[in-house]
Amino acid sequence: MRRPQMVFGALSVLAMLLSACGNPERADAPAPGDPVTAAPAGPIAGPGERLVPTPTAEAGRPILRVKLDELEWKPIEGDTSGVQQVVVEGNPSQPGYYLVINKFPAGVMSRPHYHPDERHAIVLRGTWYTDEGDVFRPQQAIPMKVGDYMRHPAGGHHYDGALDEEVIVAISGMGPSGSTVLDGGARFGKSR
């Protein structure tokens, strides 16, 4: 009887060690209900992939609730076409995570431009029209409806905005960010 108990005990210890070693993300994961004190180990990038850092999980940060209909919109610096923005989290001009919400009036789009950082966008209201490339062709832009997602890779030439209705889009990335208009002119203008 003693030998089967020893084998069972050894197998139990081995199973625990293998479960902790086999998946490094789970080995350090807190138990349900435990406070998060450190981020678990992240995934490893595969061939051709580059990992994008995410916001930190700082202990003690308050819960943030943002209501779209109660935002305090501000004109985008240097723009006269009516595009407005709210910075929800972070600062796009500084290193680190940021989240902004842009509002395009009907009939206003950006001109072909690019950003130094990868950006992630989700349409919150209206139909957002987007296209890639160096030539401004709003009639060929692809419509993105509420809930649709788009990723702009760093340095990817594109333009986007509104045609027939006001459009609101949430955009996030890792700063510092910025925009370079390909023809050196104004970033926003009429879409038709």
C-alpha cells in the first residue's frame, strides 16, 4: 500500500510543477478575487509580429466612466473645418497610452496623412469613410458603420472622415503621436 501512495504523491507534485512551468502567464496569475499587484508575463511575438504595449494596471486608479453625450469637445489645434476632439486618457503628444474621441462634422475629411504610431479606431456614431494611399478620392472611400474597427499601421498613408452626417470615432495608440499631411497643407477639409 505504501508504494501506490508514494507514486500518487509524486505524480501530484509533478503535475503541480508542470502546470506552473508549462504556462508562464498562468503561473503568476492572481487567484479570483485577489488584487492585481503586478502584470502577468506577456505573450511572445511571433515571426513578423511586433507587440504593442497596453495601458498599465496601476493599483489604486479610480474607475473612469465617460458618457458620449456629456463630453466637452475642443477644436483640434490649428483646424478651422470644425473637427473636434476629447482626450479621454493619456496625452497623444507624450510617450504612453492614449485614447481620444474625434468628431467630424458632415462633409469634412482629413487629407492623405500618416502617423508615427499604430492607431486603433472604433466608430461610435455615424458612418466613417476611410481609404488608403496618397490620392484624395472620397467617392471611393470605404464606409465603416457603428461598431466597426480599423487599425492604421505606423506610417500607413490614409485619410478618413464624414460625408453626409456627423461622425464620432474613438482612436487609441501609444504616443508620442502626431500627423504628417502628405502635401504639407491643412489636415482637414471638405469631403466633396
